[in-house]
Amino acid sequence: MSEPPPASDETAPFGFRDVPAGEKQRLVGGIFSSVARRYDLMNDVMSLGVHRLWKDAFVDWLAPRPGLTYVDVAGGTGDIAFRIRDRVMRRGAAAIHVVDINAEMLQVGRSRESEAALTHPITWTCGNAERLALPDGFADAYTIAFGIRNVTHLAAALSEAYRVLKPGGRFLCLEFSRCDVPVLDSLYDAWSFHAIPALGARIGGDGEAYRYLVESIRRFPDQETFATLIGEAGFGQVRVRNLTGGIAAMHSAWKI
């Protein structure tokens, strides 16, 4: 579904600053091209490995089944797609499509798949979450993990998710959110703003990229606001589950 070109004065959040909307995609692309090779390692370092538990919980809630079509958007390195595949393969097979706007991230995912010599290969496609090259009613489930906050037009991405799902299809999003646990929130802020950029510079080779990632979390809507936006896109039965005191949250909804 194509969106009209942005007005010349339209802006979009990029970390703690606003940039011309037409520039955000390029800037975000540069960030992920810079960190792609060490992205998975940095996820382990930044979250102390907890992101693996969050992703397991995410796929647990999805409860993948054989014979269905899954689209994982912004899933370049394959963490969610491989988990879906592993769950499904216990009982059969499914069609799993990964879409990511960044070619370098996709290459990491393809390399992981090649090294694992998987049967029933995953389909990897370079594409924009706001304009998916997929037909209407294509997927039984649409997943996106830690990617939706990087889109330029959040409403357009949600509209595309709704469009490509079959009637009765499932939308499931995992994203950083608002921590609501006293003391933990302060510790999380200190870790985010001081430790993560330093680790990003030392291990990931780009401290500013990880500073952007931290800032982008703080600009993303909180759990309740994001749930409202999902409902406004047409979805029903919107539900939220917090993880680790709200540091991350899962949003589930259905196409009605």
C-alpha cells in the first residue's frame, strides 16, 4: 500500500531529534548497515542475554502451527524466523518469510541459515514495512520484533500489517516499552544511556548507533498508546503483556 510522499515540512523522530521525514529511512539504514555484523552479539551484551528469553516468550505466545504462512518484518538476522521454524518443524512445515529493509541485516540471516543447512528454507526479501510487496490477505501471522519503532510512519506500517493478513490473522509485536517498576527503571536508564553506547563503541564499533537505538526507545509510544494505535489500524482483541517490568512489551491483535 503506497503512501503519498511526505510534505516538505514533515518531520520524524530520529533518536532525540527530529529529522525531515524523507531522511529517516536513509539514516536508520545507515545505523543498521553499521551494526549488522555484530548485531546479534550486541543484543546479548546489551540485554545480558535476556532478549533470548523475550523472543522465546514472544514465539510461545504466537504458538506457531504447521501449514500456515508467517511474515516476520524487520527480521533480518532471523532470530524470530528461526524460532518459528524450530517450533513448527516438530510437527510439520510452514511458509516463513522474512522482510527487512536492510540488505546487510538480511545477509546475516541468510548466512546463518546457510551455516545451519536447514531444510524447508526461509524466504528472505528486502522490503519496506510501510510498502510490503505482498498481496492482500497473504499471511496467517505477521510478527515484528524490535523493528517497528524504526519506521518513519507508524500508522502506515500498521496499515500494511493489517492489509497483508488474512481475515482472522494474527498481529504480534515485540518492542521496547516503558518500565514501570521503581528502582528497576532508574537502573535501566543508567544502563541504557551510559553502558550501552560505551559497549556499542567497544564491541559493535559504533557508539553513536547504539545511542540512537537507546534514544529511539524513549521516543516510542508507551504500551497503552501503542495499543490504541493498533486498534485504530482496524485490529481487534488488542492485548498487551509486559516483559521484565515493561522494559519490553508484547502486543497481540487480530484482523477482524
